Amino acid sequence: MRLNVIGGLSVVVLVVCVGICAADTIGLYSESYYSSCNIVDNAVGLLSIRVVHISPGGATASAFSAPMPSCMTGVTWYQDRPPWEVIGSTQTGIEIGYGSCKTGVIQLMSIWFFSHGTSDPCCLYPLLPHPAPWAEGKVQVVDCNFNMVPAVGLVSTINGNETCPCGYPVPVEETTWGQVKALYSE
């Protein structure tokens, strides 16, 4: 709540944010500056895709999957290169512990592929939930108080152009307002 004085009148402004204003996001990026979710696959050789967690409130772990989409033709997954110990892989579901509470931009790993530079244009590459039942169909993050909370998985594009934008959230199934409110009730 904030008190503003406008022309001698006191006005109370109440800002309500339900989960989206400070939501953690995890996405796939083409370079170390995390500014481009358009990944170019036009050469033979190794292709590196960075997985980045942006956490405004801080996190200690995450769980998700990033299986290679079928439109990445002529490409073979090679390995994940995380800086910490992990359980699983990006292709089948991965759990990553960060070792401490980390805030802001957190580079989780690089996913490496062998490529022939032949991926389809506008190939959408979403970051998806971990397939385990405990993930409840959501990308999961463990916050600095050790609570498991949902995060937003982002969609990247392989060989994109202006007709196939990237960086938007992975679409989720339809729900009611009551179901959304239930997520945040105490």
C-alpha cells in the first residue's frame, strides 16, 4: 500500500500482484548475455544453448525438462553441462540444486547438440515441466525458504524471424479464476 498526495488530497493506492509480478522464469538463450531467445542453427558442428533462471526473489533449486523438439532436424543431443550436481538430464527431466540461495540471473547450464545446421525455420523450443508426478505439470523452483513454487517456462525459437517471436510463456491448460486463487490461498 502506498499513500500519495495529489493536489492536497491523500490517495491510497493499493497494488495487488498475484504471482506474476515477481514470477521466476526459466528459458533457453543463444548467448551468454541472455538477451536473445532466437537460437541460430545454420552451421555444422556443436550448438550450445544456455538455460537461464531469472529469480527476483531468490532460489535454491529448480526442476524442468527441455527435450529437443522434432523440428530440430539433423541435430543430436550430446550432453548437458551444469556447474552443479544434477539428477537426470534436460531431455528426460532434470533437478538442479544451486548450493545456496541465488538471486537475479542464474546460468543453470549449457545444453550441447551436434548439428548439421538443418533445423526448420520457426522451430519452437519450449522449456517444459519435469515429467515427475510431484512437479504437478509445472516448472518448479525451490525458493530461499525451501518452498517449492511454480515458475514460468519460456519458449525460444530456432532459426526464427519476425513471424515467430520468442520469449513468451509456454501456454498452459485452461483454468478457472477459482483454481488460480486456490494456488495462492493460505
